[in-house]
Amino acid sequence: MVLLQVNAISKGFGELKAVRDVSFSIGSSEVVGLLGPNGSGKSTLMKIMVGILKPDLGTIQMLDSNVAAKPTKAKMMVGFVPESPRLYEFLTGIEYLDFVSDLYGLDRSAKSDRISEFLKALDLEGRENELIHGYSQGMKQKLAIIAAMLHRPKILILDEPLNALDPRSARIVKELIHKFRDEGVPTIFSTHVLEIAEAICDRLIIMYQGKIIAEGTAEQLKTKAGSAGPTLEEVFLKLTGTSDTREIVEALWR
């Protein structure tokens, strides 16, 4: 079953063509990695998917809804973590999650149970009554991830969700993503590190300069990179992790 259909999406900002004629689909029960160097158009495309930006050309179909025509409906179906989440830092963690739960219309019982479940899973239990302003970047990232998952969305759209997370937390997020996948909730997950995408995703879509240049499993793309010419090979070299990501990658593969 196709849950998300991206049809010939293009988006520009003046002279900059951020996304160029991008098409793909996402079915239930899969984690799809949107992979590419910084500046390849991943974040712009994700904002179009969730109705924050309107495309210049093309359409996004989520279940039975056109996202541009019904952006509010799309936002109710999606769990979205932007690349740089902005939280209400004058609230405590529990106040923020309570606020988000009310926006999605969760009843009191479901709200309490789900908040407790995710706080415990992501090691924020005991810190929920502190002001978000005093949270570390990793804690803020975990709070944003919880907020995206609370309402049991139809699809998760996560833009560099492991930013600022320690290796243990990154592994927990991977396990949550796979749990959602096994329950029929797919994820599109962006990253600029090949090894992270390979450890988490079932299928990869590689973007470069606003376009899709390759699509397939990690093994298929590795094979293709050796024979497809210099562009894909060059992108693969850019996507290879450094010492900064080694501990995260090692934790994800355990």
C-alpha cells in the first residue's frame, strides 16, 4: 500500500533550484532513507511533504489527500521532526508534550500513558518538570522526537533526527522507528551519513543538487556506485562518515 506519493516536485528560491523534478513513493512497513550531502534539497523536500512549503510544480499525495490542498489534514497524519526543532523553551518538558497532545486531540488517558512511555524510553523520565530552556541539545532533540510520535502518526518524516544524540539514544530512536515500521507506520529519514542510513533504512534515495541520482538498497547502490560514473561515486565519498559519527554508527549496528 502506497502511503506517500511524490510526483514531479520542483521548488526554487529565486535563482536557486532547491528541488528538481523529484518523484518516488513510500509504502507501509518500510524505512526510506533520504540521503545526500548538505544542500542537496532534502530539508526543502521534507517541508513540502508536510505542507510547510508549497511546491512550484508537482503534487504530494498522502493517503487520499493532496498535501498542498489540505495541509492541515496532512499535518495531523504526520509525525515530523525538522532539522533544527524550535521548542517553546519557557515551558517544562511535560507542559510542552501536554500541549502537543492537546493539539492532536489525544484523550487524557492516552495522553498520560503515551507521554510516560516515551519519557521512559528516551531517558527523560525525572527531567520532565524542568524548563526546556535548561535542556541540553540532545534532550531537546529527544523531546522533539517524542512530540512527533505521541499521536501515533500514519507516517514519520524525520530530518536528521539523530543530531546531538549520544550513541545509546540514537540506538533507542532506531528501535522506535523499526517498532513503528513493524506496526505499519513507515518512516522517511534524512541524513548525510551513508553508514547511518544503511544501519536504519530498508531503502535509500540519494539526492544531489536537488535531484534524485540513485535509488535502491544499500547493497544495490554500492554496486552501482562503482560503475555508474563519477557523480554517484563522488557523492558516496561525501556521504562516508568521519570520526565524529563513528560511535553513533557502531551503536546503530549492535
